[in-house]
Amino acid sequence: MANERTDHTKGGTVKVTLIRSPIGFESNQGLVVRSLGLRRIRHSVELKDTPETRGMIHKVRHLVSVE
């Protein structure tokens, strides 16, 4: 699931869930997770499907799940 492409979603939103902690990874990846609005493991948010959001998801794709 972590390597799925996120540029072909249905509708105008994507649901992003944090599945792994950003602790132990580069600090900028933790900042990206926080900027996506994710606060804790298994926390989900719905975001607009924009190129900027897809870029952030791609940067932390090993930490999140996308629906």
C-alpha cells in the first residue's frame, strides 16, 4: 500500500491515516506529517486532492495509508 500512486483518486478528497510514527526518520518528515494534520498513530484526516497534498503524501508514503 505504501507505494501506491495517489494521483488517481475518485472525487476531490483523499483520506490519509498515520500508520507509523515519524520518530527515527528525518525531522522534515515529522514536519510533513504534522502539516498534513496528523497528530497520532491511527489518526485520519480528509484533505483536498491537490498536487501539493499529493507531494506531501509522497514524501511520507512509508508512514501513511491513503484511501
